[in-house]
Amino acid sequence: MKFKVNSGLNIEATALGKPSDPLVVLLHGGGQTRHAWGGTAEKLSEEGFYAVAIDLRGHGDSDWSEEGDYAIESHKDDLLSIIESVGKPASLIGASLGGMISLSAAGDDIFKELCTSLIMVDIGIYPNEEGSNQILSFMDSGSKGFSSLEEASDAISSFLPHREKPTDLSGLNKNLRLKSDGRYYWHWDPRFIQSRSDKRSEYRQRQKDYAESVQVPTLLIRGALSNVVTQEEVDDFLKTITHAEFIEIDKAAHMIAGDRNDIFANAAIDFLLKTSNKK
């Protein structure tokens, strides 16, 4: 399904479950697609939630911004448009970039009646700078494309050595596109990386302000192997959003849903069942 958001962009989404069930919107991390939530969305729908996983602007099958606008605030406007289009409040599950967007929504007065709960997946109020830069470097390293799916898989395995390399590489076709030069490229707008603001202090203060305004039930899930959410980020998050709950998932790094999907999905569902009207 597609959503035409206020900016005029088309945002691609996959919806599972009954539209009459409580709405959960899933937002992936930078460089990923909605397919990162496949197993989680399926479990959510089985538990009686209407799970809508979106491709963020500039990612997957969603439109790219002609202006190269990938600011958190612009992503948040897209999210607001989507929730209003569905027509009822949503629980938000956001990983990395998707978590930053979700936090900005949950702490924004405009969203007060549209956000019912918040699950942050391996992202604090803002990411650990060193860990974040490592991810961006990996993303940028594929800018010239790959000669084959095998080469792309090798690059991923080098970046995620804790994760077993899959024998079936067909799933990479959801994240890569074969172009006319015969090389495979990540399916996201390269300007996404280039759009990172130099005004980091302003961005951090804005996210902090949003965090201080969050009132909805909140869960922070950290991968025990993560270098994007260190203990410092955890402590800052829990000190700022004092009612937030915290779970750490063993043997998982930054991409928790990919590393330990069953454990992650069960933790998210338990939290949603506890904090929603579903019992």
C-alpha cells in the first residue's frame, strides 16, 4: 500500500492484521527498508495488532526527496500524515533513525493525541557518536556498488561478524538494486548521508526537549553488543524519561530485529499488550 503524505511524496508500506485492531507503526533504521520488520509485523498481527511497516522517504520503494531533505522533522511530518490517513492513534516502534523520528513524534505537542506508546529499538535520545559514524562509514562504503550479491553479503558479514552469513542471498534483493552498469547498489538515496546537519548541537538539544516531553508508556530495547547505545546513552535516556522501561537483549548488536527477532518481537508484544487496551 502507498500513502501520499503532505509533502507530496509517496511512502510505501506493508500492512498486516485487521485495520480495526490497535495500530502499530514500525519505522526502520537508516539504509534499511520496511522488510527489516517482516517477522515482527507478522507476530504483531497474530497478536491482534494492525502492523504498518513503512519505507522512510529516500528508502526502499518510497519516493526520494527532490531537495535531498532527510531531516528528522521532515520524516516526522511524513509519519504524522500517515497516522492521520489511517485515522487513529498509533504505538510507534522505531529502530535507530526510525527511533529518533518516533521520539520526536512522541514528544511533540502535535502528536499528543496520535501516539499511544513508544518502543525505541537500540537508540537513545541520540546515538553514540562513534558508533553512529561507524554505521555511516559502512553505508558510504557501498556507494560504488557491488559486483555481485555475494560481494555485498561479504561486506555485511565483515561489518556484522557476530551474525551468521545466510546461505540464501535472495533476500538482499529487497535492499539492493541492479543498475545498468551491472553493479548492485543499496536502495536508498545517497543524499541521505550527505544531508546530515552540521548543526549537531541544535539537533541534540531538540531531541532532548522532545524526550523531556514524552508522557506515553515507553520501552528502550538495547542490543547487548551494540556500540550505538552504550551504558551512557541508556542512563541518559532513563534519567530523562523516568517512567521508561528498559530491556537488554543478549547476543544482539544494533540490528536487534535481525539478530534476535523472536526475542525482540516477544518483548515488544508483551509491552504493547501490557500498555494497550488489549489484555
